[in-house]
Amino acid sequence: MTNASNGLPFDDIRNLVNAIEGPDAEAIAKTKAHDAGLTKPPGALGRLEQMAEWVAGWQHRYPPRIERPVVAVFAGNHGVVAQGVAAYPQAVTAQMVANFQGGGAAVNQICKTFDLGLKVFELALDHPTRDITQDAALDEADCAATMAYGMEAIEGADLLCIGEMGIGNTTIAAAISHALFGGKPEDWVGPGTGVDSAGLARKADAVRRAVALHRAHLGNPLEVLRRVGGRELAAMTGAVLAARLRNVPVLIDGYVATAASAILFAMRDDALDHCMAAHVSAEPAHRALLEKLRLKPILDLGMRLGEGSGAAMAAGLVKAAVNLHNDMATFESAGVSGKEFLGRLALDVCG
């Protein structure tokens, strides 16, 4: 195995993270100015107004447009399943990928509802990563190559929703969270797809042993990713980074997608500024992880399905926010003065 200190594969990733830029201040200013003229009281649309600014700023253009929204679902398998951490056999990963491809999954119906593109990426499902309690999940070259694959997978999107599928990957998310943010393993594990109390104890034990095994290397976030991560997480990390470099705003799905994104935050604390948390899942540690990343979820629906479903739901709201901004009448176009409009509104409200 190669080490991060040798340079080589991970150096390119570090250089890209160092090269990221901020939002387009001019696009944000134009969005604010236009919003001030829309036929509504200032702030009346709440976070929807902020979403329009967010899209414009990170797309680096005005007006904001969402013409090619994509839900990207990355699927991988994990050697840690051998530790009894999952409620379902590993074969379910491939079966669910087939379900996505056949149009039968929940995410397919949400994408159909909101006119979102869906891309599903299988990542060597027949070759699970190594068991993180025994060895590093990936070597450096494989991890970097998988990140690069995720970077290329988002080509053409102007709004990216990242999601995943992988039996055992909530254990991986917990290991990454524990490695990056400390606490106890029990703070970061949850039922996932439905393990019982004994399964929950096995998950916490697996996380404890994995982090202890790799502890000497966990000061480097990319080493965290390759040692206690997995292929679908590496691909999502790469996709989120590429989106920043290509001026694409990102909606992060649930606990596993958030853990993948946390790698970039640990490298640079503004690296997720182009992202919004689509929702907070029912997986208990997700809320705590979002707080660590300073991300406020858009939705709180008690969902814990994964597969990009929460991100796809939130994308419907983001599309609505952009359409409201672009297509609402202004006071000028409606032939109504701002004071007259607000006065009429006050009369309507007060009767």
C-alpha cells in the first residue's frame, strides 16, 4: 500500500481542494435586487428566497436556472458486513441497483414527480472493500481513482443530488464520523436498515475496532476515507468536489452521503459551502453530523431510505424556489406600487 506521505494519488485531490473558489457575489447581488421587486413582502418566502440566491451564487450566473438536475446514486459493497453489522445480505445491493434501473424504487418515483434525471453507478459490487476492522478498506490508488470516477460521473448537471446504496454502509458512515469528530462509537451508530439491539452492539464494536486499528493515520481526512470508507463514499466525495469546481450546487442526501461529504469539510471548512443538506434522516447520528458540518437541513420527514430519496425530494423545493424567483411578477410589471401592494395585503390579512 502507498502512504499519503509519498505524494502520488492523493496529492492531486489535495491540490483540487486547495483550488476551490467562493460563490459569485455579483450573481447573489442581482438575485437579492430582483427579489426585492417581486410582488410579495420582503422575506415572505423564507428559505425559498435563500435557495434562489444559493443556486445563482454557486452556478456563477444570473438568473439561476435548473435545466439538468441529476440524482446520482453510487452503489458499493463492504467487507465489514462479515462482522454482522447489517440486517440484509450483501446481495441486496445489486438487487436494489437492478430495481433502480428498472424504475421500481422510491427514488425513481420522486425523480419522475419532479422531472429529475437519475444516474446509477455500480462500483465493483462483486469485489467488496476489505473489512475495515482487519485492514484498510482501499489502497490509496484505488481510493483516488474512485474519487476521480465520481468526479466524472456528474458531467452535465446544473444541480446535483448525491445518494447511495450499499448494505453495511451506515457502519462505514459511523466509522468516518467517529474518526473525524471523536466521541464514542455508540454516538455514531444507528439501526440502519433495521438491525436489532445485538446488531447495534456489533456495529459499535466494529467501529471501535476499526478506528483503533487505523488511529495512527486518521489525522489525514483522505486516509480516513480510504481506511474506514468505501467505494461509494469515495465516489460521492469526488462528485461533491467536482461540483464545486464546475459551479454546480449540491443537495446532500442522508447519513452516508453526509459522511462522505465530511471528508472535504475536514480538509477545508468552507469546502461544503456550495452544498445544502436535503434532509435530516431518522438515523440518529445524522443530525449530530449535520451540526458538525454547520448544515441546516431543508426537510425533516423522518426518512431513512437512502438512495438519494431525500435529496430528490428537496430538489423539488429548490426547483420551485428558482421558478418563483424567475417567473413571479415584479411590482413594476404588475403595475402595482410596492406601498400600494403591501397596503392591500395588510387589508386582506386584517379583514
